[in-house]
Amino acid sequence: MPTRLRRLVLPVFCAAIGLLAFWLGTVEGYGFVRWAGLVVIGLSALGAVFVLIEDRLPGAHGAGVTAADLRPLATTRAELAARLGWEVRNSDAHLLDWARTGLLADGGERRANHVLTGVRHGLRFAVFEYVRRRPGDDGPVGTTVWMVLLPEPVPPFELWRDPPHTDRAAYRPLAPGWSFRAAHPAVVPPVLTRTALARLEEGGLVHLQAEGPTLITHRPGFASAGGAQSIVVRDVERLLAVAQALPAP
């Protein structure tokens, strides 16, 4: 059964109970039971509508962006790079070349814009605005992505604090609140150590993906909307802390 249909089971079941209550209340003359049934039916209908539109709500996979959203970032990113001694580029197609699964393989017309790069603690990192088009969206979708290049490749995996509803069945539990998916699940738990998970928790990060030597995270939505550069610097340090907690190969 498709995931969306499974999620509709509960609101449909509740609606059936509401209908039964409404019928019994009408037949037996219990006004309270009849009105309670109507309330349950209404709430169930709202729940069903939410299930049907949830994946298209703002922030589910990113946030809609326009040229007006992106233009101010060019200046603020250049200022940030100059202040911190980082490099800045308007775009870098190579940052997406390696991706075969997960976030950076999502959608079409994929672009890495307003790219900041540098080296901290001996590890090269990048922060960029990942812009792409997805079926069903009216315009481009933007997501701020943080990336770290590890010294050696790690087994590919994707870890979520709360997996996307559209693909939740593909994930396995790893630790309380965390689930992951991988082509070879047995090799992932030794990589995602208790220390690494603790640093994810401390940093408030909700997503982690590894493919080859590349480690990425993102926050749902467009984290840099409005030129909030403090989050850019903060989450560079947080992802680097997670990378340093991964066991050496």
C-alpha cells in the first residue's frame, strides 16, 4: 500500500466512527452524541486534507524562492567570505556532480548558488543555496546545504531525526528519535557512533547524509532567507563537529 494511503487509514477510520456516532445519536435521540459525531467527522476531514497536501506545504522539501530572494545573498556572502577569509563563488556545478541519491539528486535544473568554501580543523567545507525544480511546485525550491569533505569515504547512508513521510518505510531505527536508510544497513551503526549522534543532538541538526567522502546536512526550508548569515557560520561548526566524531577508517 502506498505511504500516503497508509496515512489516510487513521482519518478514514475516525470518520467512520464519527458517522456511527452521528447515526446512533440521531436514532436514539441523543443530541450530544450526534454533535460529537459531527465534530469527529470534521476533524477527520481536516486530517485527511492535511495528509493529501502535506508534502507540498512550505518547508516540506525546501522553500519556494525567487530571483528577489537570491539577489541579496550575493553581497552578504561576499562580505561574510571577506570577513572570515573564506572563498566565495556565484555558482559551482561540481558540488552536485557526485550526488546519486538523497537531497542533492532531488529535482531538475539543479544548481549550487552563492557558494562559500574554506578549511576548518583540517577539513574542507562548503555552504551553498541548492536550487532546483520539483514536479508539482510552482517555481524553484531553495534549500541551504552544508557540506564537509572527509579524509576517507564512509558507507553511504541518510539519517533523519524525523524521516520524510513520503519514504518513511525505507528507514530503520538507529537510536531513540533517529532513523536511517542505507544500501548495506549493517555497516552504518559503527559509523554513527554515540558521540556523533550526541553532536547532532547538541547542534540541533535533523538530517545527515554521506556518500563517498562527502557529508552533508540541511535544514528544511530556506535557512538563509532574509540574509541570516549567523546560521551559516554556526552550522559549519556543527557539521564539522559531527565529522570529527566519526571513527577513523
